[in-house]
Amino acid sequence: MEADPDPGAAATATATAGRRPPRARKFPEGPAPDPAGSHFERRIRSFQPRRSRVTPGQADALRRLWPLWGFDIDGQRTLDPAAMFEGRPVVLEIGFGMGEATAQMAAADPDTGILAVDVHTPGQGNLLGLAERAGLRNLRVANGDAIILLRAMLPPASLDGLRVFFPDPWPKKRHHKRRLIQPEFLSLAAGVLKPGALLHCATDWEPYAEQMLEVLTAHPDYANTLPDGGYAPRPAFRPLTRFEGQGMDKGHRVHDLLFCRVER
Ligand SMILES: C[S@@+](CC[C@H](N)C(=O)[O-])C[C@H]1O[C@@H](n2cnc3c(N)ncnc32)[C@H](O)[C@@H]1O
């Protein structure tokens, strides 16, 4: 289990330097509102803050379980993913939403450690509650921007897989730069993935699926696991996610992409 840093100290330093005043913490022992604070430059973000309510059950899970299974992405320390999961292979999931599919996949594969990242506080509480009820011992929940986790906190070749299921599609052209799956992101991820690691993406937004296939196919660090170089049939091990269900209700077609990190 990771010891949380003292976010209060970081916030005080920020305020002293005359920058933004610290935001009050809703969950003093839980996820911090802006865990990396001013340590990283403001950059284009792939997520938008959502102001959905934290239910009493989620709040209870955050209070009790965050100190055990949660940590903030503060960008200030290097993690040892294998040690976090007692030597198990480790798969990172970026953007778990409410976490139902994450908890199901963790339960189905107890010999793999799941490092699940999102910025969404209700989802973090929901996933912690699901993990407790299912008796999971192979899940950790990270709060903050996955880009900072990849850039500053994970050692090279430390992950056995990466999952990005239904990332925000950012449909407007002027927002395309916010999409996660881009060449720079793929290069960053390639640095922390072990050779042979599986990168699994899924989306119900056709233009984003096309972009994913194009940038992944062009990237020298990845190879399509499909012999025909196209989309993968939905693997049986990926449960239906909440966003996927909503997309399917709208008649969207879902695409899975299964690429492998190759050694150069
Ligand atoms: C459209 S939702 C999909 C959630 C879930 N995978 C599903 O299919 O139901 C995308 C999620 O990714 C999260 N997200 C986007 N960019 C992120 C980032 N850079 N770091 C952490 N989480 C991110 C958002 O907060 C959001 O919860």
C-alpha cells in the first residue's frame, strides 16, 4: 500500500508562492481535488470536471477504503507497480468511469493487478465499494491525470497491459486535440509498457475508432494483433461498460482495438 503524500503541504506552498489558493478538501483522508497541483504546467486535458454528486455509500467507501487502496497522482514519486501487487503482472486502466467493468475484470483475473485511474470522485467511491463487496485484493485506485502518472510516476517497462475503454470522444473538431489516443500519448505509453504488453482500446465513436486505428497502425512501437490489421472482435473478457451501453442504446457500433507493444 502506498503512503499518501501530504497534499496540505503542497497546497500551502502553492498559496505562499502567490498562486491559486488551495481548494477545501471534501474528503480529508480521500482523493485530493487537484493532486498534482502546480507541479505540472497547465496542458490540454483529455477530461472535463464533472460535478456529479457523491452518494452516501460512495462517500463512506472513500472515507474507509481510500487510505487502503487509493492514491493521488501527485507526480512527486516513482511507483513500483509490481511491488504494489505483490509481484503480479500489472495492467493500467485509464478512465474507469463508475468502475463496474473494472471490478468485473479484476474479479475474473485475480492474478493480475489492476491499477485503475480516473479523476471522477463518485466513480472512485463506487469502484472502492465494488472492490470491497467482491473481496478484491488486486485493485488500486489512482486519482488524477493519467498523463502525469505515465510521465512522472511509472518506471520504464513496468506495465503488462493498458486499457482505455470508451475514452471521451471529444466529437467537435476544435476539441480533437483533447482526445487521449494520439501519437504523443502512444509514445508515452510505449515507454512504460513491457515488450509484448497488450494495449486494448474500445470506442463507440466511429471517427475516433478510425483515428485510433490510424495512429496505432502508424506507430512503430505497436503491432496489430489482428492478422488483417483491422478492428478486433469484442473479446469475451471485456465486460459491457456503462458508456458502451449508453452508446449502444443510441445505435452506435462498438470497435475494439488490440495492439501489442513491440520491441524495436
Ligand atoms: C467516457 S468515460 C468512459 C468510462 C468507462 N471506461 C466506461 O466505458 O463506462 C471516460 C472516462 O475517462 C476519464 N478520463 C479521461 N481522461 C483522463 C485522464 N487523462 N486521466 C484520468 N482519467 C481520465 C474521465 O474522467 C471519464 O470518467
